[in-house]
Amino acid sequence: MPHILIIDDDTELSDLLKELLAFEHFTVTTAYDGEEGLTLMNESVDMILLDVMMPKLNGFDTLKKLREQWDIPVLMLTAKGDEIDRVIGLELGADDYLPKPFSERELLARIRAILRRTNGKSDKEKTGKGQGSQDKIEYDDLVIYPGKLEAYHKQELIDLTSTEFALLHYFLLHPGQVVTKESLSLEVLGKRLAVFDRAIDMHVSNLRKKLPDSVDNKPRIKTLRGRGYLLVAE
């Protein structure tokens, strides 16, 4: 059963979330500030719910420290209408964000969507099985292993978050095709694209920065204004 770490200084909300998630058969650990959350992080954790405004170490600084060592999926909990928090969180490597207040149904849907795209990695890394038998996808000088959520450029590992990997995987399955933001949001983030939702834009931007340019020194992923994105065909 998936293990979720909640890092939020709102003790009442954290206790309610713990009760809800336990009822849905999740294992839950709670921390009430960023420093405590970092000390509780270990290989058993499958996902983090991370609040932005906290004492001692805020959510952004906590996320920075997490990303130095872990590529664990992170769902940021942000203040309603505070777009800058969402953008900064995504730039720092958060997988998604959820404005407060939120419904139980929406929270569970976001959690399950994130875990679906990361489950293959967490299960195989913990059991130590199947590492040598995963299928791979090769495209130009890129190679990805979907079962391990690993991507390589000329045999060098590319440091991607789970969401960035899922995006790259989707692009590699549709080379030379225009993919819309709506399809990316549904297939990668597991949610419908909302008005003014910049999550896909930020994740694609982060992915671009991490992918080396192609042999002709041009970006691999093009933005087609009003249409979506295109992985340039070989």
C-alpha cells in the first residue's frame, strides 16, 4: 500500500488528511514543518503532500533540499489564487499543485494520478526485480526505460522528475506529431486542462532545459502557438 508523507503545519488539516487517506488504504506519516519532514523522508515514502507556508523551513526550501537527493513525487498545497506559488513550485520540480481549500475527491484523484505514473519505478526499485528486463525506447541519441523511469543521452543519465519523464515518454511515443496541452494534461497529469493552468507549460519548460540540444543545436521540442508541442522528428 502506498506510503504518503504529509508535510504541513496545519495540524488539524493534517490529521483530517491522515484519517481520509488511511480510510483509502494509504500508509500515512505526518510532519508539521519542513525540517521534520526531511528527517522523516526515506525509501518507503511513495509521495509527499507539501504545504508552501510553514515555519522553520517553507515548502519551497523543503522542495529544493528534497530534489538534491530524491525524485519522489511531490504535490504542492498552495493558497487559493496564489499563482506565483504554483509557478515557483513547478519550477523547483513539484509534480502538481492543489489550491486550498480542496475537496477530498479532487485530492484523491490527484494522488492516484501521480502514483499511477510512478508506480512502476517505486515497485521495482523496492523489490529489486525486473531491472534488467525492462523494455526501452530509442529515439535519435535518447534512450528511455519506462519500467525504471530512466532516460539517457549518449549513455549519460538525465536527471528527470517523474512528471518530466512521463512527458518525455509521451513525446517519444508521438514523434513528429503535434500534441495538445489538453492531451498532455489528461495523459500525463491525469486531469483536464483548466483555464490559466500553467502546469504543462512549466513541466515542458523544465524538460527542455534538461534535454541536450539535438545535433543541429536546435531544441528537440517545439512550441506551436495555439496548437501545442512537437517533438522534432529525426
